[in-house]
Amino acid sequence: MFPALAKYIPYYKNNLKIALPVVLTQVGGGLVALFDNIMVGHLGAVELAAVAFANSVYILGHVFAMGAVMGLTPLVGQAFVQNDTGYVKSLFQNGLLYVFLLGVLMSVILLLVYLGFDSMGQVPEVIVLAKPYYLIQILSLLPYLLFCLCKQFLEGLGNTKVAMNITMVSCVVNIVLNYLLIYGKMGFPRWGVVGAGVATLISRFLMPVMFFVVLKCSSQFSHYLSLESSTRFGWSYLKKIAIVGLPIGGHMLLECMAFALCSIMVGWLGAVPLAANQIAQNISNLTFMLVVGIGSATTIRVSHRLGENNFYGLRMAGKASIHLCLLTNSVMALLMILFATYIPRIFTTDVDVITTAAPLIILAGLFQISDGLQTVGVSILRGLTDVRRPVVYAFISYICINLPLGYYLSFVCGLGERGIWIGFIVGLSIAALLYHVRCHRQINKLEKLSCKSI
């Protein structure tokens, strides 16, 4: 067994070299949400439920837009290993226009959704607190997308450390401002839930500013910002980014929609189940950030090997990521199950919320393996720029199976919020199977086409 694994060691090292900064970047972003909820949770169950509800709606637009920018990475990655610097530069500068248009459009859509807040069946006290927090989140969308564009661009070049450093700085800023503005410390106003939103807004404005300063001051990257005769602007570049990015956004939207709609359904059960559900989702999201880092590294490595027509290296990089994912998520699943009764106490002192959240954290632990495998599977497909079929698979898994099953188990069988999480386990497992079957078929297909063209 060990000799068989030994051949993967160089691939483990290369994947981890790229993945670890991405993991820290993702964990940093997850920590911002985590500390938001911990600090708001100590204000009360209603306040925590308000943030949970606002985020469950806002995150739909946020995740779709973020995913729509991710299409830049495989495009840049393949062009970069082929030394097509002019094409890489044009992709980045057209990407800035793409992000601006996307951010404005998504902000308008989110504002239209805001008009229907009172009709979503939530407790009135929750809605009152959720509205201003939601509006502040919308203001933070465009600057965050600018950060995402720079992050995805540099990831395509194989650089994942700059985004990590910026995320760590913004995380610290956010946490400090949370403490000052939520509780009104050191002479600052006590804004509660609104304070959490303002802290997030300020930190997200800082992120793209820091990124552009790094790009401008770096001799390695500054030429990507300069406008020269070789820079090409046009609809064709926007179209290329959109063709790859929008399906990724659609896939991420469907997955996120399943969680968001389930949060809304949990809200029908009351503020306590909704607060408990938010705790379980926060822990699940934090563990998910680890495998997202592995997935991002997988997309980079696969796109680079595809650009070189190195299918052996492509397969080995993909398999190495699967091994890393299984190890990481097995450990996280065990920790979540063992400490399920202790984790909720970090967020709240409300006994009812703690009691309700513990079994949800156990269920979240049970789907870690499936969640990790589906993330790596779809990341391989993104590296191949095979992004349309995964949207179909996501629709089948999350919308056609996960949501109806969760509703049936929760409201018909009487399992409450636990039934909704059991639906996640089934949906994620089916998604993982579909993605990996597709990976195997697509890699074989591309390799045959490459052999024929030689």
C-alpha cells in the first residue's frame, strides 16, 4: 500500500504548496462570518436569527457573483503555462469591466429581493433587525468582487499567497471593528447587528485597495495593470470569461440555494431552530473552507497540466487532491461529532439553542466526506473548463432531491430541523458520485482528442 502511495508524494507537496495559502484565505473569510455570529449571538437568539436570515438571502447573490468570477482562473492558468502574456493581460483588464457590470447587476437584483422580506414567513422581530444588516451587505458586494477578481487572476498564475495575506489583515480589521461597533467599546457607538454589517463593509473595501497596491508596487505583476497597445478590450473577452464563469456561478448558486432555502424552512420552525441551524452551518462552512482550498489548488494544477497536455500529471494531481480531501474531512467529521455538545456554547448561552444545535452539528459531521468529494470533483471539472454539465448535476442533487427530501423528512415525518440536514447528506452524496463519473469520462475524452491531434 505504502509503495503505491509513495508515487503521489510529489503531487501531495505541489498541491499543498498551492492549497495551504488558499485554505488560510478561505478560513480567514470563514472566520469573519464565524466571529460575526459569535459576537452577535451573545446579543441574543433574535439577533443571531436576524443575521442568519439576512445572510441566507444575501449569500445567494454573493455566491453566484463570486462563482462567476472564478472562471478567470482556468483561462489564465492555461494561457500562463503557454506563455501567452498578452492574452493573460487582456483577460485581467477585461475582467475588471466584467466584475463592475456583474456587481451592479447583482446589487440591483438583491435590492429587488429586499422588497419581499416581509413576505418570507419570518418572525417580525427578526425582520426588523435583518433589513439594515442586509442593505449594508449589498454595499459590500462590489468591492468584494474586485478582490475576488484579483485573487482568481493571481491563482491562475499560481500565486496564492498575496490573497492569503490580504485576507488575514482584513480578518483582523473585521474582528476588531466587530468588537467596537457591536458592543460600543472604547467610545464607539453600540450598533449591535448593524455594527457587524458596518465592520464587514469596511474590511471588504480595504481588500481590493490592498490588492491593487500590491499589484501596482510589484515588478512581477505591475505590467498587468498598464494600458498598452497590446492590451485588447472587447466583447469576445467578456464572453470567454462569462462562458466559463457564469456556469460556475450557477453551480455555486444552486448549492448555496439549497442551504439558504433550508434556512428559510428552518425559520418556519421558530427563532431557536433558526439560530441553532446558523451555528451548525457556520461550523460546516468553516470545515468546508479547508476542502475549498484543496479544490482551488486542484483547479489550478489541472488547468496548468491541461495547458501542457500532460494527462498523466493531470490525473495524478486530481487523485492526490482526493486523498488529501478524504484525510482532512475525516478528521473534521470526527471532531464535529465528538464535540457537538460543546461547540454551540462558543456562540450562545441560550440552553434551548445549544440543545437544538448539537444534533445538527453531528449530522453536519456525517456529510463531510461526501461534501469534500463533491468539491474536489467539481474543481477538477473546472480545471478542464467543463462547467456546464455540473450545473445540471447540481440541480438534480440539490434542488430535485435535497430540498424535497429535507421538506418531507422535516414537516411530514416530523423530524424538524434534523430532517432538513439528512436531506443534505443524501444530496451531497449523489452530487459527489455524478461529478467523479463525469471527471473520469472527460479526462479520457480529452486525452483521446489530444492523441488524435498529434
